[in-house]
Amino acid sequence: MEQVTQQIRHGEVVVKEVPWPWVGPGMVLVRNHYSLISAGTEASKVKTARKSLIGKAKERPQQVKQVLDSLRTKGPVQTYRAVMKKLDAYSPLGYSSAGEVIEVGADVEDIHVGDRVACAGADYANHAEIVCVPRNLCVRLPDNANLRNASYSAVGAIALQGIRQADLRLGESCAVIGLGLLGQLTCLMLRASGVRTFGIDIDAGVVEIASTHCCDRAWPRQTPGLSSIVANETGGLGVDAVIITAGTSSSDPINCSGELARRRGRVVVVGAVPTGFDREPHWYKKELELRMSCSYGPGRYDLAYENRGLEYPAAYVRWTENRNMQAFQDLLHSGRIDINYLTTHEFPLEEAAKAYDLILNHSEPFLGIMLAYDVTKPLRREPVRTGAFRPVGKVNLAFIGAGSYAQGNLLPNIPRHDTDVTCKAVMTQFGTTSKRVAERFGFQLCTDSDDDILEDPDINAVFITTRHDTHGQYVKRCLEADKHVFVEKPLCINVQELAEIREVCIAHRHRQLAVGFNRRFAPLATELKSRLSGGPLAMLYRVNAGTIPSDTWIQDKQIGGGRILGEVCHFVDFLAWMCGSVPVEVFAHALPDPQGLNDTVSINLSFADGSVGTVSYFANGAKELPKEYIEVFSSGTTGIIVDFKEMTFFGKGKPIRRRLLNQDKGQSQMMKEFLRQLRQGEGPLIAPDDIFAVTEACFGVLDSIRTRKAVKIG
């Protein structure tokens, strides 16, 4: 399929052939008929991408701070890789479209193949022939719906949520500052609801359009005595509410709102404007109320609502983002608002670059700019070849999933010129990511189907770097397909899957199962282990983990498994490797937490050889403290590792100190060793019994926290 993307480094808008998006549970696959270009939001994104590196830095100071922090903690190499990954990325454009359903995922019961739908969402309703959208971000339409107008869905819902925040009543008045697409839609719906509507904009052309189609009165912002004019129109009272739909770095809209609003009126910010208003002479004396409007409405940015389809009860949350989208579509279909005049330009998909040039250059007046799709083309769902053909080698790799971690730490460590190693295929959730990874790292093809990987007889090793809840099933399927498997941690997120993986692993013992426990391969760690005197060890692993919001996917027990399974497994494995033994008992205690996150916890481990270890995993520490600190004690010797950049060894003469320029947590060494073993038919990278024992110990940590008792392992 074809999709509009921009390259972050240069900002060039291109239409690329990419695989179809992956259809997961709760998702709806849609063939777009139309998609709307949001001139304000998308133009800003493209403008930023076309700036120099310095210009990009000025636009995003927070990201610059992140780069500087990364340089300090991780060093220049890893930081450079992370920056280049972002700059080389293809960024999909668009977030509002309409079309026909061609497939639905599991758990979607009220939308069916053949239905017409309107879609929204920046990561989903893109400018692409095929899009995959969560159920709560699409709305079913009547069979005779005008799909061109329906593609205004996202912008219409944003406008409607701003109106709801204004809390206006029949007969009241409202001023709308900013008469672009969002402002015009806001005015149309205000008038349809019986609110007297005034429009204001710096562009006299859009003011004239608004006066004709959607406003009772409209004026250019520079009109002399504007506040007095509005006061006269409202009987000297001022408007009951002001809705700001403009996008600007100027503080004029917020201060102008103070002039126009009546005493104790409301100001709603929908557009991207500064909110640092002048206290005098209006805001303080009028006791004005400032409200923010969040995109499409309640549910936006809530992963449980958007990604898992959990609905808010209408009795308690009357208007969610989906219900706002539905209400907007009802207004369109009933004819209570007429938006036909808004679409000033229409381009076929292949001419998308011309549409963006029009927006950026303002070569002619415009409002709504539409991309139209050729729906007569036969649909072809097949892998996309990149041209990077290489003969079959001893090791033929595929990646299922290839997110930030894989792109930053695994893929760069695959040798590009080793004839024994061939990168065959990559599959990710989004087609643009698959295509970018395939091109950047030399894969022969990218695909949306895991069958293309599992059924390929040449592929003999699969890397699984998907979301945590998919790890267990993919491990089983890949082993059953007779592939070597490397899976990022965790191995799985429930006990049942662990038991099933054990059985499959035994049945396919000629194939490797490796888990990405990279820290045991770190150079400072291997040196420390070689210097220890031996015997049972006493070990401390302190992790200044930092907070992760409770609504982040990894904290979701169903999809991320939580931080114990998702990250603490690293540290349990490290202690097991350091002492050369498996955990046999665990006792854990977490700080009280009403949300049950268990992300500030002390874990005591006993090992089969008599060694003991403590993992102190704390989310409540200062950010300035190094993240990982390790102490190992053994028969008169002690080793300390700080963030895998520094190592100090005591006990055999003068202390030995090592300091690395770049943080090294062992990913490169781990990848080299895994690929070497595959080439030479050796292995395993990590003994399966060790993998299972560490995973079981992490489940034991959760059981111990729950029961407040020690838990036996094995």
C-alpha cells in the first residue's frame, strides 16, 4: 500500500510503498476513501522537520535536554545512535480520515467488514490507502454517508469538545478567535446549537468566508475598537464565552479574550497558544475562568480507552471522544451543519507533496485540503521488497517487532558484511516502521504478516521484540516452526505461558531459546566476575528506577506485566549469573501503593550454591542518582559497578579502577555471541533452566508481595 510520510531529518514529504498495518485485538482495518490534511497541525510538523538541526533544537528544548542527559549517562555512541534513529525515521502524517472496513480484529463486535466509518488518531488515521484504527477511534456511518465530509471527523470532534468546555446555553453568545478550519467548524456548530456567534481572525479572507457561512458577525482582529463593537453587539455585556482556535506563539489571543468576555465569563483554549495572560485590566477584575480543551474529549490519551476499548459509562461521562465523533457525524448526516464550502482543494494521494507545498507556501487561499484515494485499485496484501537482496547464509534472521530498543541496541550490532548472516524479513505494527527498519538495516523485505516469517524455510532465527503480552505466544510459535528464538525480556507475563514454553522448548531442544539478559555480557561485569575469589557471594543490586505513570502500557498487568516482570528480571538474572547458580527462594516487600504498581520494592534472593542477593528496586528516588549500582562481596574481595560505566575492585592489592567513555550494558557482546553460536552450531547463549528459574523467581516476587511470605522456586 502507499502512505504519505515525511523524513524527519529533511522534512521531505514522500509517498512510500509500505506493508499494511498489523491488525491486533480491538482494531479496525479501513480502506481510506478520503483523508483530511490539517493545515495547522501538519504544516507545523513539516515546517519543524525542514529546519536545520539547530532550528529543530530551538523548537524542542525538552528533547535537547534529553540528549544532554543521555550524553552524561550513556555516552556519545549510544546517544548518537538514538538521535540518528529519530532523524532517519519516517513520520506518518494525517489523523482524520473516512473509508470502508475491510477487516476487524478480535473483540470488535459492533463494526463489520463493509461498514463505512470515520476515523481519528495521529498514530492511526493517517494519509494511507489502508489504516488500522482502535475501535474507540472510529465511528460507524450510514451506508449513504458522504465520506469526503466524514473525513473531517477528528477536527470536528476537537471543535465540539471545545464547545462543550465552554458550557454555553441557548441564546448565549460566543466569540471564536481563529477562523481556520477548526474555527469555522466551531462556529458552524455553535450556530446550530442556538448560540450567537462572533468570529475574529487576522486574515480578512477567512473573515469574509466566516461571515457568509458560519458566523452572525465576523471581524479582522486589527479592526479599531473591536472590544467596543463586540460589547455593543451584546448589549454592553460582553460575550459569555471565548473559544480560542488559533495557533500562534503570540499572547494576543488570550489577552484579547479578556477584553471580549463578560464578567465571570469563560475562555476555552483549543488551539496551541500561550496562556500567560495579563492579570490587569481584564482577567482579574472580571473573575474570568480559563479552561483547556483536550483534543477529541474524555478518553484521549487514556490507553485503556483508546487501545483496549474500555468504555466510560455514559451516565457518568456523557461525552467521550468517540461520542463526540459520533455527534459530529450526526450533525453532518442530518444536514444541520453544511461543511461543503470548507473543502477548497482536493489532491490524489500520489500528489500529496503538492498539497503540503500549497500549505507551506500559501500560494493561494485554502481551508480544507483533501486527499482522495483510488478505491478501484485491487487490494494486494504482500511483503514489500527493499532491493537489499543477499544470498541465503548460515544464519537467516527475521525480526518480529523493531521498536526503539531494537533499533538502538540490537539491530546495529548485526554485522552488515558477514556473508554467513542474512537479514531476511522484518514485521512491525506500523508499515512505515517496517519499511524504515528494512531499508536502514538491510533486510530483504518487510511485511505485516508473521506467517511470511514463520513459513519461510530459509529463516532459521527470529528476534521477538514486540509488546510484552505477545512474547510468550510468539516464542512458542517460532520454536514450533523450527526457528531459533531470541526474545526480549520478559520471556512471558503469566505462569501458564511459562509452563507451555518449557514443554515446547524440550520438544525442540535442537533450537536455541535466548532471552535478552544483556547485563551478564557487559565488559565490566565479566571482568569483575573473573576477579572474584569464588565461594558463595553476597550481592546487592540497587536500581534507581524512577517513576513511570500508572497509565503507561508497561504498568498494565494485562499487556505490560508490570515493572517486576518487565525490568526486574534483568537484575535477578544478573545476580544468578554472577554467582553461577539459580534462585531457590525469594522474599519481597513493596512500599504501600494504592495502585498496586509494586515499583518500589526490596527483594531478597537465596541461591542454590548458598549465595544471597538483594535487589533494591526503587521508583521514589532522586533523578540525579545513577540508575544502577552493584556491590559483590566474595572471600575478602569486593567489586562495585556504577551504571556500567565505572568498576572498582578491592581486595587483591591496590584497588583496580575502570572507567568507560560510553555506558556498555553488554548488548553488543550479547549479539555477537548469539550470532557466533548460531553460525557454529553451538549454544545455548543462556541455559534454558536458568531462563526458566529467573522468570519463575520474578513470578515469585509478585506472589511474595501479595502473601507477605517467602516463596520457594523450582
